[in-house]
Amino acid sequence: MIKIVFKYALYILMVGALVCGIFFVWTWLITFHPDQTQKEPVHCNKPAPLLQPGQEIKVLSWNVQYMAGKGYYFFYEGGADKRPSAAAIRQTLHSVADIIESEDPDIILLQEVDTGARRTDYRNQVHDLLELLPSKYSCRSSAWYWKADFVPHPAIMGAVGMRLVTFSKYRIADAIRYQLPLIPESLLQQQYDLKRAVLETRLPIDGGGTFAALNTHLSAFAQGTCTMEKQVSAVKQIFDRLSENHTPWIAGGDYNLLPPGRAYEHLSQKEKQKYHRQTEIKPLFDTYKAVPGLEAVNSENPVAWYTHFPNDPAIDQPNKTIDYIFYADNLTLGTHKVRQEDTWSISDHLPVIAEFQLPETPRK
């Protein structure tokens, strides 16, 4: 009798191990596994002009929240909503295009752009937005940071796909994706989770040298780990390398971190649980300038520089700054702002816009 029980127990263990093995192989095959550094394709619909030495360029950086709009409180934020409606997505796409067209930036850095995701009807939002934008945005590149054919989460149960996307009026020569450190999770969960990244696009300057436009979206929901410190360190290494080579650069994105200074004190007790009083982004501000800058966010009117309007219905206005455009010392900052007056209903983030002047002498 004991031998029979042992035989069946061993059989069950073997079948269980086989099932688990098949599940892990299946998980690996349907999820995204980027290299630490990899080239990304560049697409130009037509010949694009070169940047000129000393030229002024306008940059817009915006987390567009996969064109979901502001009418939802999603499950990952603490709400119940699983996805936006098709009508809300269409309306938001048009609103994003209208803002971009009215600002007329030379370079557009977008975060949270869906492609092939169930929650946005498997649409390619890059192509959908391009159809609404002027044809002068002839060059683009993108990098995945969430991609899986199926995610077995009760609120998802389908494909996911989200990218960093950079559009440019000017020629893009190369694009590189840099993988950022991941949130420490179980090996299985890590396969399905976001794989945050930096997308670097290189724009050649007439006469020699290049301009680097960086696009990024750092982790959220990483409390209790050292993820943010590690990601900031990785981002700073990229900034440092470009600066050491005297390459002019900007780096826009959703950094998901408060600026140094008094920002933490302005938060509600509930919001304070998501951030540290000693913000992890401080090493970037210690070395480089940003829009919004420290003087602005610690002024008597920091509200004018708030970039985040949470979807929580208990919050009725933007309440903090977590999106920035950092820039190289060899760039001259011009007019800059957070566009707030007509963007509250478009995304849970507001666009950061800045003008810069390139160095007069190109780097050979």
C-alpha cells in the first residue's frame, strides 16, 4: 500500500513539474526580453532637414496615458476601471494632436503610447497619432517597455504593449534603447511586468556632431525597494557620458519622482506614502539643470509647475511635479512652461515644453 501511494505521489510530482516547466517556457515565449543595450529602428516618411549649429529647437515631453483621458480611476491606481472606452481614446487622440499642433514643437517625446494592447483595442497609437499630425513630423523612433501576448491578470487577461515614442521634424540618424534596472520581484512576475527604459535618438547637426534626445519613463509602485535609486544612477550615467563627450542633449520624461526641496511637504498624507522625503532624483538635480527647475518648483507658486493630476476622484487638480526635461550645460534654455490651461482633461500628466539653443560651433 505504501509503495502504491509513493508511486502515485511521485507521478503527481512529475506531472506538476512538467506543467510548471511548460508554463514557464510559454511565459518566456510570449513576453519581452530586451538586451541591456540595443539599436531601435528609425522611420522617416520623407527626407528630413538637418539641425543647424546655433539653432533654436522646441521640445515637448508628455505622458499621454495611452490616450485614456481623465474619466477613469484604474485598478492599478486603486480604482475599479480596467480600460477606457473606444470613444474616450478617439477623443483623447484628437486632443493630444491638437495640443501638439498648437505648440508646434520640433521634437516630441511621448510616454505610455500603446500598440497591440487589448485595453486600447489592439490599435497602433503611433500610427493613429501620425494620421492626425502635420506631415513635417517625418522621422520617429520608439522603444517597447511593456510587451506580452497575454498577461494572466484578472483586470488584463490579454495582450499588452506600450512604448516610448519620439517624433522629430529633423533627421534622426540612430536610436538606442537602454534597459533600466527592474523592480525586484519573483522571476515569473518580472516576465509580465514593465521593463522600463531610456530611448536615445541621435539627430545629426549640419557641419558635424549630433544632438541626443532622450525619452524615458521611470518606475512607479516601487516603494520599499532601491529601484528608483538604481534607475536614477543608470540615467545619470547616460547623461554623464554624453556630457563628457560634449554632446548636446535633452532628456524628457515621466521620472515618477518629486523634485528636491519642499515638494514632499505639499502632499497629502496618502500621497506621501508613495514618495520619500529625501527624493531619489536628487543626484540628477545636483549635477544638471531641468525644466521645471529647482527655483521654480520651490518658489511661492509651485502650482504653476505641477505636471501630475492623479486619477483619484478625491483629487480635483494637479498636485505635484514628477515630469522633467533635463538638459546639457552646452544648451541655452529659452522659453519654457508646463502647459496647464487646457490639458487637465487629456491625461493624468501635463506636457512639459521648453526651447533650447544649440551650440554655435558644431562638434567635429
